[in-house]
Amino acid sequence: MKDKAADSREPTDVPSEDAESSLLELLVTDSSATAAQSRIDGVVVGLVAGFSATGAPLVEFVGNPTGTPIEARSTLPLSPEDLGSEIALLFEGGDPRRPISIGRMHVPSTSPSTATSISTSVGAPPEVERDGERLVFSAEREIVLKCGDASITLTRAGKILIRGAYLLARSSGVNRIQGGSVEIN
């Protein structure tokens, strides 16, 4: 008679072909699960690290499997001025090796001089509008453009005052001075 300890050491199940194919499926499933763990879903913020020889952006981001900047496709053109800028990235099929730049991250400016449109709501305030073809500054009382000792002032009364240490007026066509009266010196 065999003792119970000897029985527990003897294999009772011999692997069959079905068991081997199940094991193979398990290994394939495990490698798919590992691939799914390296999948990136959603938007990731990355940086423009450079440009390839073809001009495609090279991007860096958390979760980059290569550890070096990866060439990305882009929905909007990026230029050398964008180097170091934060960009929003999506990944084709969730694959972190296939980034797609969907655009630069907008950083709001606290300086009104960089704004495209400035307006306030109290009592007909100054306005600035820009549409690419025309730049309009408007104010109720006065607009002053100033640089150093030079200035151009526009007043509500219709006066244009040009001041500076040196004034030059050039024209390739007619240079006309017209007014109710013209005083020189």
C-alpha cells in the first residue's frame, strides 16, 4: 500500500493538448493585458521637444515608453516658436508610441497688451479689437501712442498731435498738406 504522502506527490493530471492550448491562450491573454496596461486613454499634456527632419514635432510626455522624444502627428501646424510649449496629446488606438498633437495649451495672460480683444463694461470704456485685417483702438476721451520722447495723441475734439525730436514724412506719391490754414515755422 502506498502512503497518502506518496499519493500527493504523484501527478494525477497529465497535460493534454487541450490543456496546452489553454495555457497558450492564457499566455496570449496575459501579454494582451500587459499591452492594455501600457495603453493611454484620454488627453495627456506633453511638451514640444524638437522637430524631425520632416518638420514633424517631437514630443515628450509622462508614460512615454521609449524615454526619448517621439515623433507625433499634429492636427495643427507647430513651428520652432512652439519649442518647449505644452501641448495636448491623444494616442491613436491608445498606443503611447503613436501620439497625436491636438494643439497648444492656452496660457491666459495677465497683461492686457497681449490680448486680442479688451473691453470693460463700465461707461463706454476703451476697446481694442483685432481681426487680422484691421486694428481698431477706440476711447471716449483720448488715445496716446508713446515711445520714449515721441508720441501721437488723438483727442475727442479731432486733434492729432505728433511730437518728437525728429519728424520725417516720406511719400512715394503726392505728399499733400491740406487745411483751413497751413503754418510753417
